[in-house]
Amino acid sequence: MKRVVMVMLLMVVANAFLFAAPTPAIEVKFNQALHDLLPTDLQKSGVLKVATSAGSPPYTMYAEDNKTITGGDIDLALGIGQVLGLKVEFTAIAFPGIIPAILAGRFDMSISSMGDTPAREQQINFVNYSVEGNAVVVKEGNPKNIQTIEDLDGRSVAVLRGSVMQGLVEQRNQKNVKKIDIQVYPNQNEANLAVRSGRAEATLSMAGTSNYYVKHNADTGLTVLLKTLYGAGYNAIGISKNNPALLLCIEQAMQRLIASGAYEQILTKWGLEGGMISVPWVNDGAKYAQPNG
């Protein structure tokens, strides 16, 4: 593990929306020393531009007004903004477009329950903030009697484009004769719909996200198989490799959120306390070596 040490073209991303920051859920202390370490342009603008997606509750999602973006990731970013003395400005874009947008310099950072993987570390830097595993999700009643990821061999499986879940099923196809029919979707909601409608026999998604979705939505038509989780790894904040000063400031701000207790309060509020970590390791994806599509 290591701590902080001192172009790809932007893909066209449809349905990108800019949001004013929600009201911070938990107050944390401003740190002048960290503010003074920020890049000069950030100190002058006072605005931290954050890329996210809105389809992974309880990490990121729309509130009941279908306009405000909310969730555990949003609260963590707001806490970071408070520590650094910055207003946080969120833009919701499709998940596959997040890394290209960071590479293009369109955003200062991303937070969208994105896994820190060795492959992604070749493109951008990561500050890890929690751990999550992935569950198999099937149609309600489990008509195909699917129990484990091994039971997906030879079946149709819907996954989020560019995700660890896509990487998991692609890995199985590399070593299995009985191939999985992999259906790739731009967001998890569409992957869920594919299972519910019968276009796919199962999906893989983050356990916390799937469980939250089924518990908080009536008639989802889905069952989450939580007995065994797969491809566990870090959720991480993404930052350009061209911005080491911001990387240091974000890592230190996360450490202060953890030390103050605000981090635990935020994750507990959203039912994510099972994934808490004690240190916001930087670029530690090799620990879990998650695949990604």
C-alpha cells in the first residue's frame, strides 16, 4: 500500500446535467492549511467540480423531486468541500464517460462508487473511501434457480458498461467453454430492467446498491442473492494524474472526515457502514485486483 507521493479525447456524453450542491448533511471543520495547498485555480474559483452518475443508490441517486442528486457519495464530497473550503458543483453523466471527462480536464474529481482497479490506475489516480462486493440479482422468485456466479455460465447476464461486474463475467468467459451471453447497458437501471423483462436471466451489481434498490422500491420484480459476494474492492474518488496537489488535499480531507467521525455518520446514514475503511489509501487497487470492462 502506498500513500500520496509527490489525451484521451472526451467522449460525447449524452444526458449530462449540472446540479447545485445540496445542503451538507453533516458539518465538518474547515482546514486552512489544506485550503492553502490547493491548486491556485481552485483557490481562486472556490468551486470543486465533481463528476458523478445518478444510478447507484444509495451512493448516488435522484431525490424524490427527480432533480436533486443525493446519496452517500454526494455527502462525502460535500464533506470534503467543507474541509477544503470549497463549494461543490456536481454534474451527472453516464458512468462510462467519467474517466474520459477527468482525463479531458472537465472535472476536478469524480465520485460515483467507482472501483479502484489496476487498469484504471493507468489512467487516473484514486483515493479510496470504502469497500464493496457484488451480488447476483435475478428475477423475483428466481425461476432459473441461480445461486452463484458459476450458475451464470451459459446464461444471459446484463451488466453496466465499463464496470467491475462486466469484468467479472468477461473473466469467466475467458476460461469457460460454456460462454455467458453478456448484455452491456449504460446504467444499472437498464440492466435491472433487462432482468425484470426477461431479456436477461441475471445481472451483477454492487451488493449495497442492489439491496437498497429492492428494499426501497415497491414491485421491483427482482431478488438479490446476498449469501455470496464477488469481486470485492475499493470504491474510490478519481483525480487526474496531472493534479498531484489536489490528490494530496483530497486524501488528507478524507482522512479528516474519518478522524472526526463524520465519515462514519455519513456511511451509517445511508446503510453503507459495512464498507468503512480506516485509511483512505491511494492507488491501492492491487490489493483486490478487481477487473473492469
